Amino acid sequence: MKAMDDGRIAGAATARYAKKKETILAAATAILNRQGVRGMTLADVAASVGLNTTSVTYYYRKKDDLAAACFMRGLERFEAMVEQAAAEARPAERIVKFLDLYLDLNRRVRLGEATPLTSFAEIKALKEPLRGSVVGAFNDLFRRVRSFFDDPSLAHLDKPQRNARTHLLMEQVFWSGRWLRRYDIEDYGRVLERMSDILLKGLPVANRAWEPHSLPDPTPVSPEGLEWRETFLVAATRLINQRGYRGASVEDISAALNVTKGSFYHHHEDKDALVTECFERTFTVTRRSQLDARALPTDSWTQLVSTAAGLTSYQLSEHGPLLRASSLGALPEPLRSDMADGYMRGWQRFASIISDGVADGSIRAVDASIAAHMINSMLNAAASLEAWVPGLKREEAANLFARPLLTGVLS
């Protein structure tokens, strides 16, 4: 009898431990998504669940241990969705199932029925050896998603093409969480239909060719005597994209630019001012490309593929990449809102070109709003395309990455 009682007590203690651990992970994930690895503290997590910091260290000794656990739990949740989607018979069915499962999970998170989803934008901000373990798990997930394209009908796709399309599909799912909040959960069924339609069929009407026109270089021209600023902003953008907003310290940025910390502050009031300038540069490049495309004496489909191809290639140029939208979440208000508005103006121009294409008959009747969000997601993902397609040349990027989104990921 005593053994049975002891077993019940031990079982109850184990259940309490597991429940508290899940509560800590959920709270930490929400903070991690907002503030990044460097911005999250054990004290913040403890306060959010009504504990003291010592109590949290009983479960996770260091902040990086907790951050890594958040990433691993997020990967486990995606792995479960991928495994279920992979059981479908054909590539198109796997893709639609994956989207459906993710949208359902996102819906349940918004309803408070599931814990927050983890953003993977700052995995590389972890310290070794934790970073290596999490990156390895992410790579395993990537390979599982790539198996969606294992089918005799897609035998014509080589490994770089499969890698690029896998990266495209995963980022469409990851980044959709940023714009889905603009939709009511009652609209998610329609969102699934529209996203699936665009991914599988692309945007053009039948028999429209992929023939992007060359556009002028959209790089901002620095005022005379300030040419160094372009080099400065490009280097800072690359470092922030790699390490995240909080992961790239002023010391790191100064070292990358080969300037002293004092020199940095001579040119920028603080890191927020630098990031704001990097964002403004990104908006300028995007706007110039879009406006130059709209000025082409051709139909809207050709205008759209010209700016999408041009901006994708720009990410791999000596002036690239553009600053990823993941840095928005770490900015303080009201800067965050101002920079988010800048991204939305770029989204609106893409939506306008698509709407014009539907009107002039060069683009299918698709949801212009969702299509524009998906193009923005693709361009953000292009900044890290080389990680999945090593040795990729700039002139190959648009055909490998932008074209599958705009003409159909299984084309």
C-alpha cells in the first residue's frame, strides 16, 4: 500500500514539474519572440510566471539553456506537422496539408488554446555548443520538408532547386505569422485556399513567359563626401541579419566596420539610429525597384517579375542584402511602428501591381493582398538563400527562388 502511495506522490510531483516546465517554456517563447536571445532574461521570464529567478534556474540553469529549449520545442512542433503532411500521397497534397496544419495551430494560439509558436530568426544568436545542436535539429527539419518534393513528377528538379523551394516553402510558413494577425481567424480557411492556389499555380495567366526586364541599380546614391556611409550600412545590415538586432552589439558592428566605438557614436546617436537608417535604405531600394518596374512600357506581369527578380538578385549583390523584417520586433516604440509602416508601403505597391495585372489580363484573379505578403516573405528569405544553396551566383538567384513563387513551386 505504501509503495502505491509513494508511486502516486512521485507521479503527481512529476506531473507538477512537467506542467511548470511547460509554463516557463511558453512564457520564455513569448519573450524570446519579442526581444530575441540577447534581450530575454531569466528575471523577465520568472516575473511573467510569478516565480523568482532562482526557481527558474532549477529548470534551466542559464538563459541560453532556456532559449535553446524554446527553439527545440518549436522544432518538435513543426516536426509533428511535417510528419503528418509527409504522409500525403503527392507533393501538392503535402504542401497544402502543411499549410493547413500550421494555420490551425496559429488559430489555436490566437484563441489561447495552444502555447505561442517559436520564431527561429535568432537561432544563430545562441552560443556554442547549444547553437550547433539547435542548428542541427533545424537542418533535420529542413530535410524532412525537402522530402515533400520526392516524386517522379519532379525528377527534373536538381538538389539546388529542391533546396531553394524547400527554403521558400518553410519561410512562407514561418513569416505568415507576421501578417496573419491582420486577418480574423474566421478567414483562415480562405487564407489557406488563396495561399495554396498561389504556391501551386503561380500568378500569370496561361502561357505568360518568365522574362524579367533589367532595371536600374536601386542603390541610394550617397551625397558627395559621404560615400563611406553606403559601405557602413551594408556591413551593418549583414551583421544584424546574421546575429539579430540584439545579437549584433555596438562593439561587433564597430569591429566589422573597422572603426572605434567612439567613431560609431560620432556618426550615430545609438544602435537604434543605425538600424533605422538600415531600414530606410532597405525601403528606398525596394521603392526604387518597384517604381522603375511600374514605369516599364509593358504589362503588369512583366513589371512584377522584373522587380521581384531584381530585388532577389540584389540580395546577393555587393550592395546586399536588405535588412530582414525580423529586426522589427526588437525595436522600441514608436520606431517599430514607423518601420513597420515602411514595410507595409512596399507590400502595398506589390499588391497594386498585382491588382493592375488582374485588370489588364496578364495576372490570374488571385488575392492581391496575400500574394503581396508572400512576395515580401520570399524577398526576406532571399537574404539567407546562400546558406541553403552554397556557391549560388547572383545571376541564378531570381530564376532559382523568385520564379518558383511567381510561377508555381512545383513548376
